[in-house]
Amino acid sequence: MRTRWAFLSLFGAPLVLAWISGAAGCTEETALEPRPGFPGDSCTKTDDCAVPLRCIGLVCVEPGGSGDGGVVEPDGGFGPGPGPSAADGPWSQCDECLEGACGQAEKACGPECRSIEACIETLCANLSATGSPDEGACLVYCQDRFPGGKAQHLAVVNCAQDVMCSPPCAFYPQDYDLCRTFMNNGDCTGYMKACDADARCTTYRDCVKFCGTIADCTACDDAADATEGRKLLEAYEQCVAGECLTESWIK
């Protein structure tokens, strides 16, 4: 049973209260929508970019195979998969509910915010799945790695926890698994393949998949090659987090 949200609420309590006090307006548009991003502009989601650009490595870029002169993309050059991009859908009723309620918090979740989520999914997943007493320490470790994104991350977590989206959302991990599969078939295919094709990444992934303590988990990247593997795996998890962060925290 997933319990990690309780740890984040505990260790981020002051920020939780600050977010709740302003949550009532999270569904209202108070400013004009920004223009779509052009090539080279920063982004957090594909729909931040002008068509047909995609958000890859937090930058708006031309899709793979669109005549970019052979430039290697941040996803290892594999490019997106055959499935639709996150900007095109189709999405579930759960995603539409969460997007409507928490869309502004998601848009405010910048690179460091997404890096916290990527760290949690990479490093803490097995500790969470096994109910390890080190789970809370792992979550704090990820927050401390990227302190600039802590408030943004907690805002998304708290909104996902507070919003009345169950139903149409199902209990974790059903909608989260559907979202991850969607991204694996579309925007995140290249990041997934980049890890699968690199022994450093697969070795690191196998290590954190079964680590039982925070010490064991953080020791998985002690070697230089393993550190490079971690970066590849976290790049993939950042891609997934770009669309599935709220689904990851619904209860």
C-alpha cells in the first residue's frame, strides 16, 4: 500500500498549509495564456510548445525525423514513439478532472520540481512498495537534492490529494499505470529506449529496483558509470512526471 504522501505532508507541513489557503482559486484562469514555445524555448509539457514541436529534455524541439540534420536529441536520439503525444490525447476522465483542478500547479512544476518526482520514482519506489521504514528518509533525501522545487512539488501533491476526483479516478496505481503506459508509447519512448540500450542505466535500474534501505539505494550510484546510469533513468522519469505527476499522488 502506498503511503509516501503522508511523509511529504508531514515534512512539508508549512508549505501544505500555504497551498491549501490558496487552493480555492486553482481552477480559475487569472492571466492570459502564454504563447506556445518556439524551438529552443523552455517547457514542461509538449502542449507548452507550438505544433509540431515536442517538449524533450525541457526544451521545445522538432520531432524526431523532421530534418534536424542528425542532431542527437536529449532522449538519446530515439525520438518519440508511435503513440499520440500528451498534447493530442486521448486522455481519461481522471486526467481531465485532475488537469482541471490542478493544472496551474502542474504548470508551475518546473525542472527541479520534476526532478524531485523523478528521484522519488527512481530511488524510493521499492522502499514504498515494501513499506520500508526508510521510505520517509528517501522522500526527504529527494526534496533536499532539489530544494528549489520543493514548494512546487508539494503544491501538486497537495492538490492531487485534496481534489475530489475519485471517481472518476481509481485508487493508486491504476490511473498512474495507465498514464505511464501512455507516455511509454508516446513522448517518453526515446527516454525509455535510451536507458534500455545503455548497460550503465540497466545496471543502476536493477540495483534500485531491489534496494531495501536508503543507504543501499543511494549506494547504487557510487561508481561513475552508475551515476551516468542514474541520470538516464531520471531523465526518463522526468518525462513521465511531465504528465503523470498528479496521477502518482491521488489516493
